[in-house]
Amino acid sequence: MRDSARGSAGEVSRPVAVNGPPALMPWHVAPAGSGPTRAAVLVLHGGAADGKAPPRPWNAARARMRPFLRHVTRALPDDGTFVGQVRYRHRGWNGADADPVADVLRALDELSALVGEVPVVLVGHSMGGRAALRAAAVPRVRAVVALAPWCPEGEPVAHLRDKRVIVLHGDRDRITDPAESFALVRRAVEAGSAANAVRVAGGDHGMLRRARTWHRVTAATVAGLVSRIAEGLDPLPAERSGGEPEVL
């Protein structure tokens, strides 16, 4: 994937009011009587480099994340975690507009109105991984799990200081470059992030090859992060931080 333009590094602007459906799509909400929501997980699907048309309701990129939503929800330690998806207004990143980032910011505001100011873990695939990494500039985003993310050279990392970042990327990906993902992890570590990378041997961009591994590792990672964050602890420390990626 290639940018048609670059946005400003490391900055996220506040979302503007827009007409249309909400950006936040709940998947799992704590049942009545189970106590307050203590944390949230938001899932971001992929898209395209450019495209102002709205995504189709049942597009493949969104459908690809449904198994992740199911596995993550089942792995969570209790019912105190909100799980939802982010709805995009446009199917593309669109250069300096960085449209998916604005949608994530709207979803975070809607989340706060729904359950209050709770710590958030973002899980994003491809373009959604890039949007999740950008949106980590928001203080209540405590951790990002990026799956085969789109990490072009020069992507900002300074705002990832003190954030927990886990990047999983298949070595047979022909859409986004695993080398660029691992380079971003190294730069994030230099900037003060607790970041590490995992290379999924034989993994493709669509996460169809070795799908069970993608689902299992993502769910276990998110559950571990949520367990600590919900208790007011720092996210899990990075393993092999800044070194060669772990291989699955």
C-alpha cells in the first residue's frame, strides 16, 4: 500500500461533528448488574490507501475481524470490558486526511459518553493497524495490538512513548511490508515505547493462513493487557523489546 500524501507526524486532531451513523459499534457490553465497565477493546478493520466512498456494510475487511471479536470476547477475564468495532465513513486512508484516525477519535468520544473514561486497547488490521497506532496519541489508549499493519516509512512514533505496542505480521504478506512493521517497532522502542514484534511464519495479509494462530495469540494478548490495565497496573512489559521479532 502506498500513500498519496503524508499527514502531520504524531498529531491527532479532535473529531468534528458529522452527520450519519455513529462511529462506535458495540459488540459486547457488560450486562446489567455486573458492575461498572473497567476497560474497553476497540477493533479496527482494514481498508485502502485511497477511497472516499463509504465501506459496504458487509465488506470483507470488516467480516475478517469478526472471528477476532469472538475470540477476544471469550478470552476476557470477566464481563467488565466493553468490546466494539469502529465504523469508518470512507473506505480509504486518503493521504493527509487520515480519515480512519478521525473515525477512531469519534468512536473514543462516543465510548466515553457510553461507559465513561476507561482505559482502551486498540486492535487494528492493515489500515486499521495504522489508524490504531496513530490514535495511541490519545491518553486513555494504553495499548495497541497491530495485525499486519500498514506502516510506511516515516510513520510517527514519538507519541508511542510509554505505550504498550505489539505488532504481529506474517512473513508471506504481499500487501503490507513486515520489514516496515518491524522497523517501526524498533523506532518506537527508541522513542520510549514498550514495543515488540511477532513474525507469523507463513502468515499472509488476510490472516487466513494459520488463522487459528492469529486468533489465539491476539485474544490471549488482548486478555493479558486488559487484565492488568483494568486493575490499574501497567500493561505487560515487552518481551525481546527492540530485538529480532519473536517467531510463531
